Amino acid sequence: MQESMTELQRVKSAEEILQSLSIRLASHSNPTAETASYYGFNHIETPSFSREDRALAKVLLTAITTHNKENKGFVAAPEERITLLRKYNEKRDENTDPLLISYQSGGKSRKGTSKHGHINLDILGSDRSISEALVIAAAATILRDDGFTKIFIDINNIGDRETNNRFEHELISYYRKYLSDLPATCRQSFKENCRAPFCCQTHDKCQALHEEAPKAINFLSDYGRHHLKEVLEYLEHFEIPYRINHTLMGPSEYSSHTIFEIRGGNPENESAEILASGGRFHSLSRALGFRKDLPIVGISLLYNRSAAARRRRRKKIFAPLLYVIHIGFEAKLQSFNIIESLHQAGIPLYHSLTRDKLIGQMAVAEQLHLPYVLIVGQKEALEGTVMVRDMSTRSQDTVSIPHLVSYLKKVLPK
């Protein structure tokens, strides 16, 4: 009982956390933000950044342009991500929940009005695989809503700093043996960045050497392998085709662990359009002078959304009356089915998929004072059902997920 009270006392709403960071929530003025809200992302006004953050972003962007021109995920919102990470670090403590936010970056006119900038989905403060699952699932749903019916994912895991050091040491040893076989431009690039020939997509000689070159994924720790395994299980559950792309690296200045791109079309198409790009940027915190890595995972939607937005039909969004509680990994997977079903039906909900402990989720549910809670345990996950609890009477019904929408439409207040 005492533990439950402590958990309840330390629960903060996203609005409270954002207010402490001097970041304002924005209205769901576009369908993209509305869709992201189903996955727990709070839409905020574009963060205002300082001269110092702009200067640091410029330094990092110079390094990215020099070493890895293909890493678009961070390029989409460098100043904003630096500002958000700095503010979050200043206010967080060991009990602070992960922060899920969506915001627009870039595309600013001189008057400060937004044009067609990128939409970004970020999760700050969580190193769990569920974070990759949330940003990818939300982005994939947004893409489908915008008419992209065929998508696939390129994904890689470059591990932590120690993994990356071992990988680069072996990579240097490998390419030194074949320096004379490399094109002149890649020989020069290798002196500045040992990854350059490995990631080269232009020259046949580099492509031929790539096949036998060391791969970062082979140097992962037990934690890194388990993390990647869980992320891939989420992708398989979402039924999104994916391929391991060993050349997808991200600059070592800030990237770590998972890197991914969502592309349009089929995995067989090597030149498929990149629709969204993202990954983990843990090492960015070191560049900001933090004493240790602070987890952040994000994705940026890179396609022209103006035409897609015109095709979309707006859905009227109401305040959520439901909160989803999950118990175990399989229940998390099932929760995504529930989120998607309710999204299609226009029934909003709250959840805390970045939390694992039941007691913490119950504390949030109690604080929100919602009329209904949906509970998915191991039994429900295996049976494809969900327990619907009426919080006023404490009565509950077990409902199959295919019939959940029709059930909720009957019991929820009109």
C-alpha cells in the first residue's frame, strides 16, 4: 500500500513535465499530430532554441555533412532536439517518466509562421525497445493515412560506444589491407572517417569489399542483441517488411544503438524513397556536456506532407475516456492492436507503454479519473481479448479485440 501511494505521488502528467520545461502544448491542428496522439505523443509548439544550441547544431551538422550525408533523421531537427534534450536533462530526476512529444521543425518563414517543415516524434528518457516500436508504429500509421500503402524498414544496430570502438578497430584493419583497391575519393574519405568505404553506395569496388567487411551487428553486447531482437519482434507484429542494412550507420558524434529508415515500395528496390528516418541519439548528450548518456529516440517524417494532408479526412478528436494497462511483453504487442483499432474508429485513449510495472500504470489510471480501464495480461494477450473495467462499479467484462470497438460504442458516454 505504501509503495502504491509513493508511486501515485510521483506520477506527473505530460502537461506538468512540459510546463516545468517551459514548453507549451499545441493544439492538434493537423491530422498527423492527431494520429501521433493515439500512440501517446503530446503535440508541442516548435521549441525555441538559443544561440548556443544553434551553434552546437551547426558544428554537428558540419560533421554529419562531412562524414555521412545520408543521415537525415537528425538533420531534420538538430536545434530543436538539442534544446529539448538540454531542458529535459535540467529538470529530470530518477522518477521522471519518459516524455513523448511531436513537433514541427524547419520550414519557418521570416515572420515565424510554419510552412512545410518536418514532423518529428521523439521519446526522451527511455532506453526500452518499446520506444522504437512507438515511434515506428506512429510514423507507419501516419504514412498509411497519407496514402503510402506499401512501406518497408531498413534497420541496423550499431550498439554502444564500446561496441562501436571494437567495430571501427576491425573495420580499419580490414580496409587497410585493400586501400590500393579503393577509388581515390574513398581512399581520401577513409582517412577522415573509417566508415566511408563501408557505407559507399557509388563505386562497385567498395560494394564488392563491403560483403566481407566487419559488420557492427556482430559486435553487439548481450544487451544490444536482446534489444534488437525485441525491436524486430515488434516490426514482425506490425507486419511491416524489414531488412537489416549494415551500411545504415549514423554519425558516431551522436548516434548509438538502433538506426532505421522507413521507405516506400518493396525491399527489393534499392533506391526506394526515404519517407522517414530516425534512431537513437544517446551520444548527443555527451556533446552537450552531460556526465552520462541520456536516452533519446526519434523519427522525422521527410516527405512532402502538403499534398498528402489535403487528401486526408479530419476526425473529430474527443478527450480520452480510456486507459490501457498492459502486463508483460506479449501484452504490449497486443496493445498496439488495440491502439490501431481505436484509432480507426476515432476513439482516443491513454496508455503508458513505456512503463513496465503494473503498480505504476494503476497509479496513472487512478490519477486520470477515467470511467474505463482496458487491461491486457498474459492470458488476454494469448486469447486476443481485453478486460474492460468500469472504474465506478469495479465490474469488468472480457471482450475480444475484434468486438472491442462495438462494445465501447455502447458503454462510453455519447
